[in-house]
Amino acid sequence: MALSGKKKRIGELLVESGIMTPQDFEKILAAQKNSNKRIGELVVEKGICTEYDIAAALSSQLGMPCIDLKTVEIEPAGVEIISERLAQKHQIVPIKVRGRDLHVAMADPFSHDALEDVQFATGYRIQPYISTPSDIIWAIEKYYNVGSSVDSLVSDIIPEQVEVLEADREGQPELGDLQKQSEAAPIIRMVNLIITRAVEAKASDIHIEPKKNKLLVRARVDGALRIDLELPQTVQGAIVSRLKIMSSMDIAERRVPQDGRITVKLGNKTLDLRVSTLPTTFGEKVVIRILDSEGSLIGLEKLGLDGETRDKFVSLISKPQGIVLVTGPTGSGKTTTLYTALSHIADVEKNVSTIEDPIEYELADINQVGVDEKAGRTFAGVLRSLLRQDPDVIMVGEMRDVTTATIAMQASLTGHLVFSTIHTNNTVATITRLRDLGVPSYLISSTIIGIIAQRLVRVICPFCKEEYQPHEDSLRRLALTPAQVKDHKFLRGKGCGKCGETGYKGRAGIYEMLVLSQKIKEAIATEASEGQLKQLAVAEGMKTLSHAGVERLMQGTTTVDEALRAIQTDEDFGSLCPACSTILGAGFIACPQCGEKLIETCPACSKTLDASWKYCPYCADQLPGVKQAQQVKNSKIIPMGKERTA
């Protein structure tokens, strides 16, 4: 494939694109006379623009697609066609094969020699793409040197970049070959690389997973796992052993799960890493939880509470006594919410104490106690002792059993403000959960002052935001009518290098806040059902999770799919009437307030029907609309005064 038209220098294209001024171009040309470097290299070196700016400009000017090699999937068939020698010589990377066309990425699209050489050597028609020189080098190293040493994979990583603190190696077995390998410089740099990349991506967890022929490293970013590295299977044992040594585990024990902890210093930041190992089919899997104490204290204004909900939240956490519960699934931000609340009310005049399993973040001016079941420090036991420490505010990590819940409630009755978490789907379901634990309804109604249910939704990436039209079925599941979404512009992320091709960057909270009024407390004390409590709470102005999620969607913060994923529960979706927003119970076919028909049903057998059907396929009954039409038709046929006889 030859490039048509007059050949232009890359500098001229950059000037035409507005990336570089003519004056800068003249300076670059002058500098090139005393250097053997290309113009593109000098432009990047001088800081005028980046490699990606150059690639984008070339793509726009030449009409040639630009590709990100770190996110696209490279097909093995192409790698087999082009030799490593040829790829290195012309700085090209094969992407895929389609028929007789070979798609390749190249840094210099003006290199006719490279195109002709590759076409002659392979016998394929060449379809070129533009990529950056550094990405080309990276891809050649990755796809052609899979079996190379770890040292070459991490040669650009500084060994001291991650400093291990508080390492305790007492009780470790005699150093063996595996431990010696794990302490080799390449392995140390590789583990540092894994941790560094995850921290830079703002990951919450790192998964190191042994597979049959490779070691897969995935990072959880914004609540979703994404592939970070694929390493040779041969380095698995050494990397796992290195992490075990860092976290004071027994490297000789591979048959049972182990837990450990690492405190590392990365630049100016100190991080706490919780390490867990689990034996699997192909070896030990390692999961590292990254705890950043600085990142947990985001401030009340950054929690994502709207004005009214924020005022209710501040009012709740400022009460002198009572229990405030935060509920939601794992990873929904409950701990961050509680720590933010504690930091907001922490005062020199207050004794604030926490009971946690484990202590995730160290907070200044707050007394924190870690639970240790083996040492006899249980939630209930520590809570009893803590009540003799003259506390004002207590945070209990989780209400796991009736004993802990009862003691916490007794503490609130004696003048303490208690915070805790519990695992339920929404605020009202928490009442049912406490009843299931064995807590009496009268005790629940007299101690709990508020319940907060929360979820985290991924935020649309601002760098690749675009308009789109979601599927009607998805909008219906969110109880959005055509009238409500008319002329509304829905947004989503197309996917770019900034967001890892996911279309999302960062997360935002959505909240359902139940403040227990006197009427709701009386209903709880009289054993009101979950449905009755929810109806009463909504009538008093509680905004449900579904409502909060739809608000985020309509604000352009998140997408329809993400709203559905984050707040989908059996009892929550479809719980609002699309006509009058009345709360609906499970199995309702019409709204009890306005009569809005929710689904079409057969009047004879009550089975769900399609609006276009004339007969019920379940009982063969003729549907009302058809019957009425038939009656009208028959009335025109039968003469006046005549009656049809059997």
C-alpha cells in the first residue's frame, strides 16, 4: 500500500495541524542539523508535544487510522507471519490478518521501504495503522519476547521505588531456592511494578492469578477488574514467595490459605496492603487489598450527597445519642462514609472510638481497636470494655450477631452515638434483618435514628463522552416513560486511553436515607411489614436508591447500563408507578393509587399477554377488544327486531 500525494515532512504536518508553530519548526530544523535524530524525536524531546499528539496529527492528515497497542488485542496469527527481525528492523507490529490483508501498526507511515519490504516478505497486502514509537517498542517486546527474562520486562523500574516498612521475618523457615529467587533483583522489580501500576491506576485490589500457561495480573479499578499484565508462568512461584516474605507469611506452606499485611512507602505516600493467598488448581492465587488512609478521607462535600440529603446526614451524625447504620454490598463505600462522618464530628471535647476487623485506615484523634478472634477480642467483648472507657461516639465495624447489636443498642440508650454497618439491600430491609438477628422491634424503634443505604456508580469519562440512545427496555426497567426522556440527551463514554477503554473514570455515590420519624418508629414497634414501612417512608419524602440512580443518569453523571447494574434488586426495580411515582409491591399489575395498568393480563386466566394478541394462548379465551369489535360487527349484520336462536 503506497501513500498517495506529495510527501510532506512530519514537521510540516504538525504545523498544519496547529500543534507546532512555524517558529518552533524552524528551531527544530536548526537543531536537527547538529543531531542525527528525527524531527519527531526532537519535537517530543523539546516538550513541544507528545508522541500521541504526533500520531493523532498524522492520522488526521493522512486519513490513516490511529491505534493504541496497549488496549487492542494482537492476534497470534499476525505475529507468526512477521518475524521479530523484520518487526525490529522497520519498527512495525502485526495486528490481525483478514483474508489476504495483513494489518500492521507502524510509527513512520512515510516509510515506503518498510511497506514494500513487509509486503514482499509476507506475500500479503499491507493495511497500515499509525502508533507511537514507544508503543511499538513495547508491543515487540511483549509479543515477540514472551519467554524473555523478567529483568528485561522491568528494566525501567527502579528497585527502590517501593520501600517495604515494618517487615518481620521472624519464624521464617530456612532460605531455600524459591526464597533466593524471590529476592533476586528482577523479581523485586516485578513486584514493585505490579504494586506501582495498581496504585497509579487508583486500583482498590490486585489479583495475581496462576493460569495453565501464564500468570495473569488484574486490577480492580472503579469497581471492575481489568487485565494489567500477563507474565510467563515460570515466574509465578518467585512472585508469590516475594509477596509472602513481604507480608510475613510462611513461604513453605502452600496447601492452606494465608493472610498478611505489608506497609509500603511509594514516593511520599504510605500505603497499607492486605495480602491474602488461596491455593488453586494451577498454584496459589494472591489478592492484595490497597488501603490508602489519605484517599479514604474525602470530606463531606465529596461524598456526593445532594443538598437535602446532606442536611439530613449532618443532622443525624450530630445527634448526641442513637444508632446510625450504613448498609450496602461489599465495595459500596460504607467504610469511607463512616470515616468521613467520624472525621466531621471528631472534636477535642469528644471521645471517639472504633472497633474494626481489621483497622482499615488510621485516623488522627480517634481511638481505634482491632478485633482479634484468636486473642479473644471479639466485637461484643471489646464493645463491653469500650463502654467503660467513657466514650461519646462509638463505631462498630459491623453488626454481625444479636449480641453485638443488643450491646450497641443498649449503649445508645445510655447516651452514646453509635455508628455501624450491616449488609442489606436497602434501608427498610435493615429493619427486617435486625428482626431476623433476634433484636426485638421495640428496641429497634427506640434506638435507631437513621439508616443510609448506598451504592457506587461509575462516572462517564469526560475525555471520550458521547451521546447515544439507550434501549427502550432499559429505560422501562428504570420506570422512565417516553414523555420523561423526550428530548433528553443520554451520554456514555466511547472508551479511550485515559479511562482504559472502559468509558468510565471515577465513581460517585447514590444514597437512600431513612430518618426514623415518630410515625415510622411506631410502625416498627407494632411489627409493620417491610412493604408498609417502605410505603410510609416514601410518603414522608424518602428518596429511594432507584430514584437517586435515575437522578444521576438524568444529570449526565452515569449511563443507563451502570444505573441498572448498581441499583438492581428484586424488590427495587419497578417499585415506582411511572404515572404517579407511587410505591408498588411485588406482583402488582396496576397502580393502587391512579389505576395505571402496568402489564396486559388475560381477564380469564390472569396470564401476561402481548398487546397485539387477539386470543389468550394459555386459555384460548377471546380478548375483550376482539369481543367488543365482534359485537359491533354482529350488531350490523343482524336485522332489527330479529333475534338469534340457538
